[in-house]
Amino acid sequence: MIRVMPTPISPAGMEGLDAIASRPDRALLAFDFDGVISPIVEDPEKAQASPRMLQALVGIGPLVGSVVVITGRPVSFVTSRDGFDTLLSVPHFAIYGHYGREQWDAASRTTMSAPPEPGIEAVREEVTRLLGQPGAHQGAWLEDKGSAVAVHTRRAADPALALAALSGPVNELAERHHLRVEPGKMVLEIRPHGVQKGDVLQTIVRDRDAQAVLYAGDDLGDLSAFAAVDELRENGVPGVKVCSGSPEAPEVAEAADVVVDGPAGGAGFLETLGQRIEMKDPPGAW
């Protein structure tokens, strides 16, 4: 079980929330999709945004400088989810898909994409062959993310054993093609070097001249964004790290200032933050 901590446990986290509440028009709120906006499901292709979370984003969106989604998913996946059109009313809303290799904004409703990374196609073919071989990983499957590929073991008879059995071969072939492996919740994702959420978050903060930042994540891939928040704090930009709690990734909860109980808890947290902004509560009133 994850111990839920809806109130920041660190002075830096409280300072980040105070900065967002006192200067909301200069604040950036950034969110992962899976596990934060959408509950985790066995088949990632069936993931849908939590209706309450969508409403919470719509509610707080007009109160802050900007709201963005940073995800390994393609932009097209996020925009095709049920209820997505409700977010079109959020000012300065944007999606950074494929870890920033795709960018979409609500104003233009167009997607800009970086060119494909060499090596991904070859890795895709090799992983497909690997998963076709008999072994402890039976039930594992490949998700094609375009600029990355992900090997999921959640459907295997023993997901943890399957993940361990695939870890060596997957890391070996990624290294051979000059790519890197990002582990997650019963998943091994192969992607280009230098492609991580922390870099994307830093770029967005700089481009939008944000003076306070919130990042909400749930998986190991979000730790780089948490590290980016730490670095921004050191450079004078207050921030808060929110974990959408999961027993499969306790490291994320340990690194966070705030732990909420999945998308429902995240929605409640945003609703409370929105109320605090509207009421102009004094610092430390959380």
C-alpha cells in the first residue's frame, strides 16, 4: 500500500504550492498521462482519461498560466481519448508526446514532429522476434509508440518473472542500436538517448518563462521530471512534485512532495488547489 500524503511533507514542496497559489498566472502545471490522468489498465490501448480528472483540469486551467501533458504516448492517442475535447477550452493547453518529439497545442490544434530516430525500426523487428520465442516471458507483448517501443509483461502469468527474463536481452539489443531502456510498471521501454521528461519540462519552463511549476507523475520515467523540479528549485523557480501513488513504483512516492491516490486523488488535489487560488489564501494555508 502507498501512504497517501495530500499535504506537502517538505518545506520546498510547500513553497512550490504557495508560489502557484500566489502567482497562478505565472505557474506551469504538467502531468503524465498514464496513471495520472488515466487509471492504469491491463491493455494500454484501452486507457481512458478519468472524467473527474478532466473536469479538474478544466476547472484549474483558466486559473494558471498553462497546463501541459508530457507523455511517451503519441499525441494522436491522447487527443483521441473520450472527453478530450473538454480540454480544448483550457488556455495555453499543450501536449508533448513521444517525450517531446511531438508537440501539439490547443490554439493551433496541429502537431509538430521530430524526424524518426534511426534504430527504432530495427529494434522493433528484433523485439518482435524475441517475444515470439518460448520462455518465461510468454504473454509479454510489444507496444509500438512510433519513436519508441515498449515491452509489457502485465499480461504474463508471472509479470515480474517475465520482466526479469526480458531485461537482459532487451538491454543488450538497445545498447547495440545505441538506444536506452527505461524501466517502468511491468514494462521496458526502448527509446533514444536524451529523450526524457525532465528535459522536456525544463524546456517548457524556459520557453514559457514559468515562475512556479507542478509536475505530477507515477512511474520511474517521471523521476527525471522530479529531478528537473529539484534543479529548478535550486535556480530560484519554486516547484512541487506530485506522485499519483502506486505500489509498483514506490521510488516515485519516496521522491515526491505530495502523494495522492491515483487519478481520483489527483483530481481532488487539483480541486483543492483551485479553491485555494480563487480564495487567495495566504502562504502556508494548505
